[in-house]
Amino acid sequence: MRQRRWVELVKDYDCEILYHPGKANVVVDALSRKVSHSAALITRQAPLHRDLERVEIAVSVGAVIAVSVGAVTMQLAQLTVQPTLRQRIIDAQSNDPYLLEKRGLAEAGQAVEFSLSADGGLLFERRLCVPSDGAVKTELLSEAHSSPFSMHPGSTKMYQDRKRVYWWRNMKREVAEFVSRCLVWQQVKAPRQKPAGLLQPLSIPEWKWENVSMDFITGLPRTLRGFTVIWVVVDRLTKSAHFVPGKSTYTASKWAQLYMSQIVRLHGVPVSIVSDRDARFTSKFWKGLQTAMGTRLDFSTAFHPQTDGQTEHLNQVLEDMLRACALEFPGSWDSHLHLMEFAYNNSYQATIGMAPFEALYGKWIPGLLG
């Protein structure tokens, strides 16, 4: 726009514009080489000021100094450069009770690992202590990770680089959490893990209740009898299931008693059990019991609940029944749990083309409507 304005002005005159290179212009006028004008551009130029702010450097312009060299008088602007992040960290140390306590010990000479710097900052093994102030810590982590001078390093590199200069408690863990929340780093990082193996499907069961899967539904409203958990046990062949109520305080031995009375008593000892890595299933007591009974434990892959997708899907169906029961019928959910079990086992299942009771007993079980 500035050039266009001058073009509009010049076009009204009959003139010829000739280019004269700067290096050939040895006899120059004073206005084109005005020193004070150049010095003012140094202090007011937006890109330079913006770049200095990015590296946490404060720029302040002092008085203009006149310098005379022979017959030539020049004006130079005073440029003061000083870091600002370090000073903010030192100022924020006074608001951290832990660092205030360590500062008192350092001043008294009772803390060997803590000391004071020349500018009044508290140091830990000659590293600046960063207070628990969230704003200062976030600014420091952002500068160390997202600035043009760091270019999104990984958590290990970022921690190793920063720990040479700064220190705070749980620094390594907080650096890892900060990097893991960076969307840019998640998008651009290259995978370095070993390639995952091929999917291993579960074997097809050969007989009823030889291969079962199980899971827990927890966090349910407490009933009058204190039940807050439902243990879901499913036969992988017929899809028939048992819903066993329980308490979150039950020990592994108590669940083992329920397993013997509710599952083994009715269907015998299964050949294998598919489950997630719940603490109840990975306990030494449960593993010892199944080893003694000759049952193989097949645990699902960590963070892959689809391994036991059958039980996970049944959990969703049962939770829908529980919500419907709470809206339609009075009383606690545990008083209707046996009816929910019958309703599920006697309803059509698309995966087997019949009801679980029909697959289990060989015939359809009539309900109230025949």
C-alpha cells in the first residue's frame, strides 16, 4: 500500500525513474543515511522485538547517546537485554512454602544441597529451584518443548536437557505428562515399538460350559444386603450366563466359594477361563485354585477389552436391564437379578440363532406366555 501511494503520486509527472545501485552511490545525502533513524528502527522494529520476547529477553530503550567522531555526530540508542523467566521463577519462590523452608536452611548453612545464587535465587545442587506455581511451571515446560528453539523433543530428551538448569520435585513425571498431552508431538512422532503380532482368535469350544468367560460389573447402587457388584459368567459355546451378586469387600476365597457353589456345582469344572487382568483373577489364591482344579487361565491383552468381547457385550445388556428394572419395578436390583438371568437365557441370541437355554438343554423353555 505504501508503494501504491507513491505510484499514484509519481504518475502525474512526466519523469523517468532510473535505478542507481547503492554501492555506486558514493556521494549520498544526509537524509538517506540518517544514523538516528537507523537506531530507532533497531528498538522499534516489530520482528526483532517479537523474536526477543520469544526467548524471554526483555528489551528496554534508554536515553539516546550522542557520539562524535571527528566532524560526524551519530546518535545511538541504549539497548538493555536481560532474561525475564529466571527472574519470575525467583520471585515465585517466595510463594512456595517448601522452598521458603529450604531457603531458611540454606541461609543458616544447614542444607548442604541447597544454596543461594548471586541474584538471590534458591539453587539445588547449583540448579535453579522451580516453585510449585502452575503458571510459571507451565511457561517453563512450554518454552522447553514448544518453542522454535526446542522443536517438540521427547520426554527423555526434554528432561535430560532441562534438569541441568532447573529442578523441582517430581520433575521427570511432570515432564512426561506434559509431553504426552502435546497434540503436535503425538501427531508427528514416529512409532518405535516392535510391530504387534497377528491376532490370535480364541479357540472354538467343543462342549457346553467347558470354556467360560467372566467379568465384574462394579460401582452399582448399594442394596439393602450390601451388594454393589455383579459377577457375570458366560459359557462361550451356548452363550448361557449366570449373574452372581457380591460385595466389593469380598476376598478371593469368598469369590472362590461362590464359584464352586454357583458354577462348578451346576456345570462342572471348566477347561479354560477367559478374563481380564482384574486383581481378583490375578491373585495367587485364584491362580492356585484353578491350577489345582486343572483349569487354564487365559488373560486378555492389557488395554484390549475386545479380547473378552463376549462378556463385555453381555455386561452392556445386563446394565440396560438394570436401568429398566430401576424404572419399572420397586425394590433393589438384587431382588430381580434372578429374573434378569432367566430373561436373558430364554431370549433369542443372533450369534447362535436360538435362545441360550435352547442351546444348553436342547429344547425351548416356555415362559409365562408359553
